[in-house]
Amino acid sequence: MASNEQRIWNYLKSKGLNDFGVAGLMGNLYAESALNPKNLQQTFEKKLGYTDATYTESVDNGTYTNFVKDSAGYGLAQWTYWSRKQNLLNFAQAAGKSIGDLDMQLDFLWKELNDGYRGVLDLLRNATSVLEASNEILFKFERPANQGISVQEKRANYGQVYFDKYASTEKGGDVAMSNSPLVDYTLISPNKTSPRRGEIDTVTIHCVVGQCTVESLGALFAKSSRGASSNYGVGKDGRIGMYVEEKDRAWCSGGKDKNGNPIRVNGISGSDNDHRAITIEVASDTTHPYAVTDAAYEGLIRLLVDICKRNPGIKRLRWLGDKSLVGETDKQNMTVHRWFAYKSCPGDYLYERHSAIAEEVNRRLDAEILETEDDDMDAAKFKEMWLEMRKELQDNDAGQWSEAARAWAISNGLINGNGSTVDGEPNCMWADVLTREQFITVLYRFAQIMGKA
Ligand SMILES: [Zn+2]
């Protein structure tokens, strides 16, 4: 018989959840019960004097009668609250199954999700990452006392194990947009519009106005009262944080003019900008010119190179510092917050370096393309390089040691050169290779001199 995890994966897939959704849900179930449907909450084993097996057996045969009200977590999802345990017990009895039966619990879980968590189910069908699915279950379905970052990461990591093991080989088949593999820290902000409208074709660099870490920036964006976020952040130490996945729109470049009126540039508002842009907040000083550390600058460059590599809508960076080109991404695909709001963002330090940033990012992209081309050496490329090398060998450089022999060969007509001259001398291509055809010609001429041909 298949393992519990295989059976659970197959069951949830058969219900129409996508791979990310199933993995995110399973990671949470693992955290609750290690996927053991007979799991009795550890602390109650001693308190009630039961093991997983004896508790299950006693509920099944009716000798234990306080299942509903004992407040002990039980089963795959560690159902604890009395009304949920009551429903589980009724469901098992109606099905004529043991309270610890895996298939019965999966049916019950599915019924619970359908009855009370339609929004969660929708997300699990369309999730675009394990983390997204896992957090949805954590916050809205399991709701344990501790929902902190370490718990979020732990559960998503459990889910990732199932994803890597069972997801279809075209991983990412479900996702249109990816996230940066350079991310050191993730804390998804509630301040976002999901999904973003349209393609990514722009980047917008912002300054934080504070020499923060990616963790402290994440904590700021985690507050919905803040009403702000960015896709990525770069900390003062150059580490990279993600707060809004690339598939979603961050709330980053919006604002008003100094009279409080909305601003549109070529019909594009700051929030329109965020629908098409990947927004990056960089830790900076709190005063003019809002300088950033060398480490943060380097982190920003690395992140931008990665963004250009992954997003077909931004193959390289273009910057002309011309506000009137907003929206014309074939000419300029970098924008700045100061165009959309009465703000100095990204600060003069970064603003004045936009040309240099674009240049360095493009230089690294070109260098990587060259490297890749070297890997893809083909016959045509080899021929071209071989001819190039022969041209170098033909520049008539010859060693002093062969001087007498060369003079003799020329005076006897053994070697005549290729018809061109170098510094007034016939080009005899001294360092080039000799073909069999040339070899036999030289021999023939030698034989003629000797009167043998
Ligand atoms: Zn800004």
C-alpha cells in the first residue's frame, strides 16, 4: 500500500488543487500530525493516559466518551475545538469508519474546506508558490497560536519537500512569473494587489530613508496599517528580501503632487507603474543625498541582473532620465518615484547613478551571454576561430634559428610565399601549418632541383 504522504498527495491532486496548493496544505498537515491520522496531541498522551493507538481504539469502541470535549488535538489536522471534533466523530460514525481512518479524515478535511473555507480552496487551486499556499492554510485554516515568521518558513519548507518529491516534472508549469533565487529573507506583505495587471516591463528603484535590514523592512511592510510594500528590498548589508512576489503588484510608487492631486505621467499613475514594474527598496541614509552602502549597491546590481535574466519584458536596462518617456519601455524601462509623487525618492545618490546602474547591469548581462556562447561552441564558431588563429600564424613571424634554412628555401624556390608581401618580403607564412598538398609540392620542387623529377 502506498505511503500516507503518497495517498494524501494523490487524494488532494484528484480534487483539483495545483501542486503548490497540495504541497502547502501537506506541509501544514505534517507540522500538525506528521501525517499520522491517529496522532493524539503529545501533551494529552500523558494527561489522558492514552497512546495514539489506544485513544483511537477507545473512541472507536465507545469506552472513551470525552472525545468531543477533551480539548486534545487529534488526527491529520489536529482537530481540537469541540464543534470540529463533534463533526469529525459524526462523520466517522456515519461512514462506519474508525476515527483514525486516513481516507475518512481526508473526506472530512475536504468537506470542511468546502463548507467553510471556499476562499482558501480557491487559492489552493491557483497558488503560485508553496509559501503562498502554506501561509493561506496557516493563517486561515489551522490558525495555531504561533503564526510567526519562523513557523511560516518551517511549514513552507515541509511543503517544499513534498513539492520536490511529487510535483509534476514541469515544475513552474503553474507559474507565469518566478521570483528571484537570490532572496535571503521572505516575509509576504498584505499590502499588495494580486495578481498584477499585465506584463512586467519596468523596474523602479526606491530609497528606504533608513539604513535598515531586510528583516526590519519586512516588519514594516507586514503591517497592513502601513499600506505600503515593495517587491524586493536590499538591506544595508546587501542581503535581499522579498515582500511581494513578482506576480503581484506592490504598493510602492504611488502618491500625489504637492497640492494633494493625483499625478499621471503620459496617463500612467504611480500605481499603474507598480502594475508593470518590479519595485525595489534600497536601505539608505535618512538625509540628502540618501546615500546607500557599497554592499547595498552591489546587492541591487545583482538583483537587477537576475530580474533582467528572468523577465522577458526587461532584457536589459534603459535609462535616459527623461520623464516624458514614461511608458515607452523600448526607450526607457526604469522609472523613479519622484515622477509620480511629491517626493525626492530614490534620493539624488541613487538617481544620479541610474545611468551607471543600467550600464553595469547590462555589462554583466553581456558578459554572461558571452560565457554562455563559449559553452555552446559549435563547428561554425570553431572554424571561424581556427581561421583567425591561422591568420595570426601567417604574419610571417619566424625564429632566428631557422634563418639560414629559410633563406636557402626561398633562393631555391622551394618556398614561394602566398603572393603577398610583409615588410617588402614575400609572405611565406612561416609559423602556419603545412598541408599534405603543400608538403608534397615542396618535396617535388626539391626533387626537381636534384634532377629526379
Ligand atoms: Zn519611493
